[in-house]
Amino acid sequence: MFLSSLFPNLPSSIIELSIYIVAALGAILITYAVFLEIERRQDLVFFVGSACLFVYALYTDNKVFMIAMAGLGLASLVEFIEIYLGLHKHDTNELKRIKSLGKYNKQ
């Protein structure tokens, strides 16, 4: 069998296969969220991706991964709620400060 030699541990049930699909979706979403510019959308995609990976961590019973994904999901959700309610503010000089980090004074 070609697939059994290529993938020796294929999922044996539909539930197990769906857990792996959800985990792959979560990893793709978290990677995609890094490149999003709109902060609201980025927080929601981080939240959904971490929820997907939290489901996988529950399935594999990995407590450290559960805590990490719960923390990321909670932080993303809190930041989204702050943005939605208008409580999330940026300093007006923050962009200037970030741009000046890579520069140095020539003398």
C-alpha cells in the first residue's frame, strides 16, 4: 500500500481525521494572522487559530500546549474587545519611535 508506507499512522476514525484537519487549520490561521495589517481582524484570526489548536491540545492531552493556546486565545480576545469598545489606544509617537530604532546618529 502506497499510503500506508507514506503515512504509517493514518487516522483511524472520522473524529481523529477531523481533529488533525482542525489542527492544521489552526496552524495556518495563526501563521496568516501574523501578516494581517488590520489589528481587529488579526486578533480574531489569532483567536480562532488558537481555539483550533486548543482543541488539538485537548485531544493529545498536552497540558503545556493547552495553557499556551488558552493564553494566546484569551489575550487576542481581550485585545479585540478593547478595540471594539474603543479602549485600545496607541501612542501618537509610537510609529516614529519604532522607525528610529534601526537608525543611528552619524557623527
